[in-house]
Amino acid sequence: RTEKGGRSTARRALRLETSGFVVGAGEANVTIHNISSAGLLLESGLDLAVGEQLALDLPEAGAVVATVVW
């Protein structure tokens, strides 16, 4: 099913604060605004570039790696 905005995966709105780590930039607090099995929208004080990877500590999932796409 395609949702409003062209997304094909259902997303859940939330406000989850956790920590993240980027090699070369260090650790930062992040706020996850929505999440799905295909990706997430997060906010951070780090200046991240497209393609950069951020390790996140997610409850129930442990450490996962997210890649910046925009």
C-alpha cells in the first residue's frame, strides 16, 4: 500500500531520544521523529552528509546503523 507522500511502508510518529555515534564526529543525542521497517526520520546536532553512517542505540533492537539519504 502506498501512503500519502509516496511512502510504501507505514510509519509511526513518535519522539524517542537516544544516542548516536558517527566515526570522526563523535557521539551526539538524537531525536527520532518517525520510524518504519524501511527507515527513520531523526534530528541531531551533528552536521551529517549524504552517505554518512550513524550508529544508533534503539530500545529492543540494540545498536543499528543508519545511512543518511537526504
